[in-house]
Amino acid sequence: MKPFIEITKILAQQSLKFSVGLKTFNPCFFGESCEGACPKREKVKLDWKNLGFGYAVTDYNCRAFFKNGKWSEPTIFPDETINLSIAAQFIHYGQNIFEGIKVFEQKNGDITAFRPIENAKRFIQSAKACEMVPVPEELFMKTLDKVVQLNHRWVPPYGSGASLYVRPFQMGVEPLMGVKPSLQYTFIILVTPVGAYFKSGFKPGKFAVADDLDRAAPFGLGKVKAAANYVSGLRGTVRAKHDGYNEIIYLDCVQRKYIEESGPANFIAITKDNKYVTPKSSSILTSITNMSLREIAEKDFGMTVEERPISVDELADFEEVGACGTAAIISPIHSITYKDKVFTYGSPDKAGPKLTQLYNHIRAIQLGEAEDKYNWNYKFNI
Ligand code: PLP
Ligand code: COI
């Protein structure tokens, strides 16, 4: 047992309470499991229905450390700051990866995450692509369990439309000057309650194709969730907002002809003959939402699914288009501006019927309103 845990257990036995910053907490929360030790606490009082996609400090985050060739057990932190060397690898050379998972309160009161094991697997792929030491799947899931259990009062209530966004991230923290992989890593999971990612929510938005900006290259890091891809996309996001669009859609950076994805979400389209089409490319993120929607489209709604290069010329042919991802779920798109052309889809106020059907079904599975026949929901022991 870790000495830190030992000390905090002794403190807990003595029923001591102490303060960190403005918060008062009971040290029994530092136990190896909060089961039985956690006092039942009231849900926080927030305007759940009007939450945006922002960061609110919650009660705890959970961290594990890689040093001397091995990972530590996850430890609970009430403090949201980190203490780092100014020469830490990731600050200068970018060994920094992350994930995004949503946790819901279901209709029957269960607290569940949507397909987190897929995130644990992708996190390993991201680490490998960035020459980082991967977080084992078991450690990832153990840390996730702990952080959600301890922050359960931050899980938005069923029916609020909000969710608890879980952000696992890992960075190379070894102090060094030469460009090389770190031998030390910090893995943290933070949680924060969120509403819709795009302000438009499930209302159709306006997107623009950028033909003079690239997000990721074919043999680069686009397929994984490296922080580098997001700084690369910032110029597009800033320009989109400035010009009155929700986001940018990128094109492949070799031929500048094929649709890639948006800054924070995959591109999906429905054709007039009821096909679900989405780009196949080595430089877009392997989206868990898209993977799930493809399965629902094919197996539950009998649609033909095509994962293939999509030429920008096809924009004129689609019936419905959207962006999908954990944060966005499905964000329907009403218009796409490309050079001097504006392609429009359906009504500006209401998503098309196919995307609505897909959105409603994936939401119903996440919220326990529809049968989870693919076993996608992961239930927390709370
Ligand atoms: N594409 C990018 C660039 C993203 O950041 C995300 C969000 O995670 C997605 C796609 C969607 O992936 P997922 O459905 O796994 O969240
Ligand atoms: C997610 O959908 O979880 C993402 O990570 C997108 C993000 C950049 C907010």
C-alpha cells in the first residue's frame, strides 16, 4: 500500500476534516475505493439545462505516474493544478495526448459511460504514435472508475440534456533539452459537466471548407488524438468563428480534393438513396461515435454504409450532412461554403429525418431509453 494512502487512511480513521483552497473535504475520499467510505452527497446545484461546453472545477481528479519503468497506482487529487519542471518534454516537444468520454445518468438512475474501453484502446494507439509509454487498459479503466465514483454528484441529472465529460490525458514530463521521448509520464483524468459542443446544439449549423489550411498529413498524427492536431486546427476554428461559421471542414492535403473532417468531429452524409457515407482517410481520427453510428445505420435502420474517399464535388449531391463525435454527438449541418459556392441541406431550423433518427437512437442508448443490444454502456459502481 502507498504511504500516502496509509497516511490519509489514518487521518480518515481520526475523522479529521481539512481544507484545500476553498474546499473542505473528508480525507476518507483518499481510500483505495470510495465504496462504503463515501458519504452520499447531494448533487451539485447547477443550471444543467443551460450548460455550454466549458470547464468547471469539480471535486477531484485522478492521476497515475510513470517513472523508473513502471506505472503507479491511480491517486486522487482534490487540487486541479499540476507541478511541473519548466523543461518537461511536452511543454517544448509536444508529447501530449488526450481522450473524450461522456458519462450519463440513465433513466433508471444508473451512471454509465459510452464505450470507454474503445477510448482506452485508442489512447494506447495515440501513445504509440507519439512514442509515449502507453497507459495499460486496466489502469485507464481503474482510474476512470475512481474519478467518476468520486465526482458522482457532478453527473448531470437524467433529462437535463447535459453529461459529465471525462478528459483523460497523458504528457511526457521528463525534464530534457534534446528532442527525444520522455522517460516519465503523468496520466490524469479530469471530469467536468457539459452541455452541447456547438452552440447550435442539434440545430443545423454553418460550416466552411478550408482549401488553404491543413489539419493533418497522411503519414502524420491525424488518426490519433494528439494535442498537436488541435493546435494545428486552431487557425481554422478562429477563422470560422470570425466569419460566422461553426467550424471548418478540412480537405486532404495531397490533392485538396477529398473531404477529411472538421476540427473536433468526423464528417458524415446521407445520400438521396439512403446511404450513410463517411470519409476513409489515414489522417482523420478514428471516431467512436462514427463507428457506433455506422453500426446503428446498417443494423438497426437497414442503411448501406460506405466508408470511402468523398470528393468535395459530391457536396452538391447529399441529402443531409453532419459532424459527429463524443462532444458534438451529431451536429447537423445546414450549409457548407466552398470557395464561392454555398451548398445547403434541408431546413435551417430543423435537422433532416435520417440524422434525427440516428441522433435519437444513439441518445436513447446512451440514456438507457433504448435497449443497449451492442453492450456499449459501461456501468459504474456507485
Ligand atoms: N475527429 C476529431 C478531430 C475529434 O476531435 C473527435 C472527437 O473526439 C472526433 C473526430 C470524434 O471522435 P469520437 O467519436 O471518438 O469522440
Ligand atoms: C470529443 O468529442 O470528445 C473531442 O475530444 C472533441 C474536442 C476537441 C472537444
